[in-house]
Amino acid sequence: MSAGDKSSPENSQKGRKRPFLGLVRGTTLTLDWSGRLIVVACLAAMFVALLVNVVLRYALGSGISWAYEIHALLLPWLVAGGLVIASARGRNIAITIMPDMLEGRSVLVLNLIIQSIILVICLSVLWSSQPILKASQFQSLSTLGVKQVWGYASLVYAFGAMAVIAALGIVRTLSGEDVTDHDPGHASLS
């Protein structure tokens, strides 16, 4: 029988239901969608600001002065959204030779170790970034007048979400679910 909510052919496509794992997967999916929304919003805002600035520069000879600074706020959020999407989908940059060589419970143990390391790294980045966040509260962008902390807050979002995803990955692994996708067709972005 498969782990989680997947159906089992032996039981006429009726698998054992685990509502908690459904909630875990739903939380990961919600974080994935939050990353998608952030990426789309940031790309759209940066594109529109750049387009309007170019049109105004050609039409009137001068553009929008804040169009150059908006990227200082939105680009970190764009990267953070991408990190969360990649983490939620398990598409982080990875070397898969070891998981490909292992089978069965060995893969689950390796995945547990990897998710634990990711969790520790994310929490340590969150902890060590506190002085930067505190200092950025006193820095403002010259034209926009917006505090730099709004750009640096993307660190908290990205690494906080990745820590949650890693913790949920640990829960899924402990339940016997293999959270890695072994299909190379899904990993290809081409």
C-alpha cells in the first residue's frame, strides 16, 4: 500500500486516508501559490514601470525617477518567490547521484537528513539576518522614500517558507512518503 492519500490497486483504488498529510501537502501547495503570486506581481510591476519609463523618456525626454529604485525593492521579492516555488516543488538545484543509487528506506533516510539540513540552514539564515533587518529600518531609498526593510523582508519570507516546507518534508518523510520526484521528465524545464 502506498503512503499518504494515494490509492492502492489492491483495494480497488481505495487507499488509506491520512487527513493530516493532506493538510501538510495543502500547506506546501499554498506556499507554492504564494511564491507564484509574488513572482507574477513583481515581474508585472517591474515591467510596467520600465515600459512607462521608456515611453516617457522617448515621448517627453525625461522618465520617472523612481523607476530605477523600484527594482531594489521588487527584485529581492522576485528571487524569494522563485526560491519558495522551487522549494515547494522540490526543484532546488541538486545533485541526484546518491538518491538515484539508493532504494527503499535508504532514500527516505537520506531525504530526512537533507530536509533536516535545509531546515537548520534556513533557521540559521533567519537568525543571522536579524541585525541586517534591524539596520535596514533606518535606510530609505532616496527617490521613493521607502524603507529598505521592505526589500530585506523578502529574506524572512523566502527562508521562513523554505523552513516550513523542509519541516513539512520531514513530516512527510517520517510518514513513509518519498517526497523526491524521480521522474526526469518533471525536472526538465525545457
